[in-house]
Amino acid sequence: MTEHTPARELPTDDNPGGLEEAKPAPARPVRPRHAASLILWRQGRQGAEVLMGLRHARHRFMPNVLVFPGGRVDRADHRAKTLSELLPLTRACLERQAPPSLARALGVAAARELQEETGLVLGRMEGHRLLPELSALDYLCRAVTPPNRFMRFNARFLIAPAEAARGAIRGSGELEELRFFTLEEAFRHKVASITAKVLHEFRDWLAMTPEQRAARSLICFRGMDQRMPER
């Protein structure tokens, strides 16, 4: 992460691809942090495949759980230069619950986390700086961690085709067994309930035509991962 991480947190504690139970519950609700996860996908011989990885067994947050690359929005994401901007539909979906600057930063965060956690570049590297290709992103859904958790995210799940990313997969240590999984394989692994629901949303999205995707109702998971219309 590019912003300062408080000493009480680990740098691997910010993946919003799943939610763990918090016991006991915090005395007062924790404010959710804005975050983005990226569903990088390709068409394999047995159907659609998504890039996911297992969180290390020593991680405090979601050990041994299969997740998407992702994490919280950093301050620098708001100022980042990009190769292209969000497509109008993707931007409109993100701006339903985010001001324009945050909507753009969420796209930047998704591409940055992909590069940091997997080595794949959605865009172009200039030295050590990533210039994201935001036009490669589609919007899927949003999920807000229930209030009885110590760690909460207001997470947006974005989609990009694998052919838009460059480079070879090389993990950073945050995710193990980092590879493309068929949807059936992913469901057989240990995944958080919200991750399973997002995978179902993605499977439905795949079956839609571009016109249906543009006309669909937006979804947000709230409370105990309840599927609700986006406000």
C-alpha cells in the first residue's frame, strides 16, 4: 500500500474479497473503507475462469480463503495519472454511490492492487509507476461489510478481460496458489459467503448481452450479505 498503514494493522489485512466473523462485536460500528476488487477473467476450455488466490495461513484476516485481487483505496489513487478514463457506463455505475473523484480512484485502486498482488499490468508501467487502463473496466456490484465487524469495507467489484492485462503472474506473497480458476473450482474452495455471492453475480453478468448489462439494475450487498437494489 502506498499510504501509511497503522501499526495495529498488517499490510495484507485490506482485501475486500471476503468477510470474516468478528467476535466479540466492536462497541460501535466501524466506518467502512472504500475498496475495490478486480475480477480478471478469461474464457477457458471448460468455461469462464477468474484470477484468484489463497490468502496465506498466517494472515490475521481471512487465512486460507480464496479471494480476488483487491484492497482499499489509497490517497495517491485520487491523483494517479492513467492511460485512459472510465467508460461512461462504468463511471455512471460507480458514481451512483461515489463522487467523480472517488469513482475514478476506485478504478485506479483495482488496477494497482492487481499489479501489486499478481504482477499483471492493466495499463502500462513507467518505471515503478503504473498508468492504469481504466477503459478496460466494467462494473459488477458493491458490498458493504456488516456493522458488527472490526474491519469494514465499502467494496466495489470491477471486471476486466484477461487479454487487457500484460505480463506474467508472479505473486507478491499476499496470495498463494495464484491462478485462473473455473467458477466451479472456485466454489469448491473455501470462500467467504460474499465472495460466493459475487461469483454468482459475475456468472449472471457473463450470460447477459451488452444491452442487458447496460439496462440491468445495480445490486449492493448489505447487512448480513443481503442482496438489495442499489440506492
